[in-house]
Amino acid sequence: MRKTLDFLYNSAAALAALFMVGLLVAVLLSIVSRQLHFNLPGLDAYAGYLMAGAGFLALAHTLKRGEHIRVTLLLGRLHHGPRRWLERWATGAAALLAALFAFYSVRLAWQSHAYNDISTGNDATPLWLPQLSMAAGALIFAIAAADEFLIEWRGRPMKTETEALRHE
């Protein structure tokens, strides 16, 4: 199961990287088109879609690598027992919030498809297409958050801040 989950997180990160490359191409194409005096309608919108997709698809991989911002001011001052319980509460709250976010992201994409919602820009893109990357990223992030919650409850070995810094 661990290999499957890691594959899922790494695949989402690889897709996020492809979205970033697509974003670079879209921005460069936009710059070149302005310099050569021709217009590619909707290019700015597609750059925005790619940027959003890259951000959402990278969430799970970033979480699993411990790269999300954490405020450890309180955790560093607690003893082993209370610290463990605060970590459990925090990972549980994060998993719940991530699940809610995933639910509403998937629902938004579904509703956009059902109502044939299109962008208001000149590209007239069906909005469910770019919303798919947000929904997929949010769903994979919810899986990763639940994974972290289960790991914490099963007794993850606690790292001190100095150990965490040494592993970076």
C-alpha cells in the first residue's frame, strides 16, 4: 500500500512539474506574441489554469516531504505526551479540512460540467476542464493528509527540530 500511495504522490508531483513547463511555454509564447504583434486569445487564461493546476497537484507531495510551513513554537516547548496529542489533533484537523476541500472541489468541477459553465474570457473554455486539476490535486492532498493522520496515530517516531533540520 505504501508503494502505491508514494507512486500516487510522486505522479501528481510529476504532473505538476509538467504543468509548470506548460506555464513557462505559455508565458514565453505570450511575450513572443506581443513582440511580434500577433494575438493568441485566451493564452493568459490558460497560463492561469496551468499555474493553479501545478499548485494543487503539488500539495500532496509537498506534505509528504515535510515541506509545508509549520509553526513549531508551541510544539517545541511541550513534553513528549502533550506534544504527541497536539500532533494527532493537528493532523486530524488537517485531514478533515483537506477532505472537505476535496469534496467541494470535486463538486464544483462536477457542477461546472453539469451546467456547461464556460469561462467569461475570450477563450470560452468549459470550466470543468481546468477545475479537474484542482479537484484531483485536492483529492490526492486529502488522501495524503489522511495518510499522515494514520501514521501519527500508529506512533510515528517523533523528530526533534534539530533532527528535522539535519535531514534537510
